[in-house]
Amino acid sequence: MKLFGGIEAGGTKFVCLVGNGPDQLVEEKRFPTTTPDETIAQVVSFFSPYANRGELAAVGIASFGPVDLNPSSKTYGYITTTPKPGWAQVDLCGRIKNALNVPVAFDTDVYAAAFGEQYWTPENKSLDPFLYMTVGTGIGVGVIANGSPLHGLVHPETGHFAIPHDFQKDPFPGICPYHGDCLEGLASGPAIEKRWGQRAETLPDTHPAWELEAEYIALAVVNLIYAYSPMRIVIGGGVPAHPGLHISIHQQVRQLINGYVNSPMVLEKIDSYIIPPTLGTRSGVLGAIAMAINEHGNA
């Protein structure tokens, strides 16, 4: 039986899976993201036994970014201008492909999560455009439009949306090294920790951080709705897992749209329009396996 590999390459940790889908997983390994040499060596060590036995048909990589997704580029498969120390201009895809000698599919972690949520969840398969938004260490959005990932000059960088920032209400300057108070600079997990002096998961439900977080995410979601008119938006990551945050986002999205988007999905069924991931915390890595299956089928 052919097996497929999935790699969720995150700025904090890597997750590696071997299997054929959510219900057919053979082995999983998680380890911290350290230096490129050390981390990539751990990836190769995990998959090598399967590759050496001829069982590994293909691998999918869901990577933190920014990344180069242009197949004609000299740096295709590279992590490019990331602020992650030591990881800028690292050939993640090429080094793994050369070491394992199998076909490799490569894309952003958020596109992989979008693809996984659509590929493995029957009720999502016919929904297009389809969006996945993650809010955690960083903020990103993966867009599937006309059945394909939306790429252009680069890939969508909606985590760096310029959103309204009321400095009287929230004097925090933001943490993005490029833009300061962009969406990621204001609403990512590290931004929450820097603003309030403690990690998001330690904040009580009544803390004012959550109302502010729902507002910033809702502002981004409204712009996504206006720009892409998606059939569904999935919001995952560690921050939106906080109890009640999705409900607050729903309320604020409806208020901000104020009836302009005349669709029952926004007006009446928003709880089935903006939803948590059906794959839980494994959307990205299971999406990477789906990418590998797709790559094998197209080879």
C-alpha cells in the first residue's frame, strides 16, 4: 500500500504525518522548529524509512512563509523574507525532495489547511471560493478559487491587512517588524502576549482582550467577504479556539456589514458560514497529505 507524507512546517514547530487520510494515519511526529539544518534533518530522518522501503509515494509541505511558489523561479520552494531568525532564503522544498527522492507538493500552511478542509470534509467540497484563516503565531489566509490555490505575484498576504486602529481605545503600537499595526501586528498570538503581558490562553473569558480580538478579526473577515465573496470561511489557529470568540466574531461581522451583503449566509446562517475547522488542529498537515495525494495523481 502506498503511503503519503504530510509536513506542517510552522515557525514554532514541525508536524510530520505518514498515512492516507484522517482515518488512516500510520505515524506522527512533532518537534520544535530550531535551525534549518537541524529541523530539516529531523524531517528527513522521520520519512527516510518509508522512502527507503519504497512505500512513500509523495510528500506535501505546508510551510510558514513568505514562500516562493513560482515554479519557474530560481528560488521556488524557498522560505523567503520571513522574520524567523535563520530561516530567510532557505530551500525547504528542494532539500526535502532531494533527500527523499519522491515527488513533493509545496504551498503555504494556510492554503494547505484550506485544501485539507475542502478535500476531507464532504460538505465543503462544492464550496468555491473557499477560505481558511489562521490566527496564531502569525495570521494568514489560504484562498481556493475556481478549484485552485489563489497565487499571483506571490501568495495572498492578508495577515498584513491595514485595518482601522483606534489608538485611544488600543494604544498598543503593534509588533509586525514590517508594518507595526497591521492585522498580524495587532491580533496575532504574540501581539496579544506583548500587549497584555501574558499568553492568550491564560487570559480569562472576561478579559477585554477578547472583545478587541473579535473586533480585529471581524474587520479582516469583512474585507475578505467583500474581496472574495467566499462560500465559506474557516477560522482556525490557537487564538480562535478560545471559547466564545467565534460567536463574538459572528456578531461583529454582521454589525460591520450592516446588511450590505444581502445573503442569508451572512444575515441568518452566519454560524454555518464562518466556522471552526472540522479537522481541528490537523487541518494543515492533513491538507499537506491531500496535496501529496494530488501530486501523485498528477505525476
